[in-house]
Amino acid sequence: MAYKISADACINCGACESECPSQAISEVEEKRSINADSCVSCGACASVCPVGAISED
């Protein structure tokens, strides 16, 4: 199951993108977004998000 980023909560710090081993996260309209097809559901992004904006979809 892929993870998702809450656009309302995301502060666009980039920590999740740097941590993602599958490079599934990119910046879209000044927020981060996870490509569900590339996400390996490891949870690395959620573990480093300083505002808890990432959860399992």
C-alpha cells in the first residue's frame, strides 16, 4: 500500500524526497507528491516528516 502526503499539512521541506529509496517523491505545485506506482511502501518518508503529513493510503 502506497503512502500519501497531505497537501494541507506539507511544509515542502524536502526531507521525505531526500529519504525515499525509490525516488517516488517529487515537488508538484510547491508541495511534495508521492508517485504511488513507484512507492515501495517502506515508510521512510513518513518517519522523517517533521509535521506528520505522510500516511498510508
